Amino acid sequence: MMNIYFTIFELMVLVLAIMAVHHAWQRGAHVVWRLVAGMLFGVLLEWATIRQLDAYEYGRFLFMVADVPIVIGVSWGLIIYSAMLFSDATSLPRWVRPVLDGLLALNIDLVTDAVAIRLGMWDWGQGLSFEYFGVPWGNFWAWFWVVSSFSAAIRLLTRPQNWFGRWLAPLLAIVVGTLAVVGTNALIVYILMPAHLYEVSVAAVIFGALLLIVALRPKLHVKQIGVVETGTSAALSGGVPAAFHLYFLLVGLISGALFNPPFLLIVSLLMLGVAWVLHRMHQMFFQQGSFFKTS
């Protein structure tokens, strides 16, 4: 039986995907391939994680690959792509940008997961009062590493501006990113949890990443390389997280999920506010006139 919440989510992600492909095509066919690689990575990492840990299961969406909804893999690709657009417009060193990408993704997930399990999109099998409103703390560790590992791999491997960097590197980034996620999954489940270092490790990674970004005090800056930026990068980097935030805010209110407990509504509004401030700054920056690197 079709679930209206699931269907609307799939349609929303489809629209975002079309926008992202259009944006990537303007930058070159090889950039479209990077975007698609991120989506394929999303499907593969979900399939591998379910097989490795059997920690959660998905509800029935319209389009599935085995027991993984295609919309989830596409969402991973969109979140990574939009986060990289934002971090590439900052003054952060290249090696630090994947850290910011991971944190930007966490801004989305702090609300997404807790509402999604209340809608039946997926199930951790631990009840709604487990750890973070039914979501294991390790999920946030996973979200951070999923995005930051693929971001780091794609940035490093695509750096050579040749056939390898444009066409083969995204495929290798899928492999590297998947191995990194499987490795960190194994680390937390088979080493850190038995050693009773689970919670402290998750906190150390997330807050350590946040402190690193704050300490570097990144600024948005002009990159006078390539074609003139029309503002679509700023719109997409803000539009993707805004769409996720607004969707889960609205369906959370309609379904009542955000009132179970009401603190989830506070978290939802707070994370939406953080995303709005960050991406409003990005948009205002581009309105002043800037350039975006196309390679």
C-alpha cells in the first residue's frame, strides 16, 4: 500500500536531483558523473551497511534496489554535492573541507532520522526512547564519516585535471568511501563498543570536528577562476538542506511526530535556523558578485 509521506519524499528528491543534474551539467559532463557517483555511493553504502550490521531496515518505498530505497542513495549524493558547493566557497584549506561537509550533513540528520523512524521510513528496532529519540548515537558518527570520507576521496582523486581525474576517479571514490564507512562501522561495533568507548568516541569525533572548524574561522571568499557564478551554486547549496528541513518539519507537524516528544520540534526549528543563517550568508555573498571554479 502506498504511503503518502514516502511518495512525497521521493518526488521532492526527484525534483532536487533534476536541479542538481542541471547545475552539474553547466559545469561539465564530468561534474554530472561526480554527482551520479555520489548517488551510487549512497545506494552501495546502505546495502553494505545493512549486510554488515543488520542494524536497521527500511519501509517499502516505490523504487527499491533489493531492500534499499533508491531515494536514500540519491539523497546521499545530493547532500554531499550541496555540502561541497558550500565548503568550496569558504576559505578553509582543501583538506579541512570534508570535515565541514560532514558537519553540514549532520545539521540535516539531527531532525531527519528521529522524524523518519516515527513515519516508518526506517526502523532501528530499539524503540522511540532509545538513545537520541530512538536513533543510536553511532548513526551520527556514521553520517559524519559517510559524507566526509566520500568528499575527501572525490577531492583527492579528481585533483589531476586529466582523463583519470575526470572519469575514473569518481568510480574509485565510491570504492574508497564505501571501504571507509564499512571500516568505521566495524571499528565502533567490534572495538569501541566492547571497550565501553562508544559514546565518548562519537562525541570526540563530532565535537572535535566542530572545534576544528570554529578554530579556523572560515570565511566566504571570491574565487576568480572559471566562469561567472550566476548564484545557482548558492541556491542549490542552500536549497537541498532547506528542502529536507522543511519536508520533515511539515510532515512532522502534520503527523504529530515532532510532538513525540515536543523537544524534537525545538531541535527541528533550531537546525533549520542554523541552515538558514549559513546559506543566507552564502547567497548574500554571491549576490555581491563572485566566481566559481568549474574544475
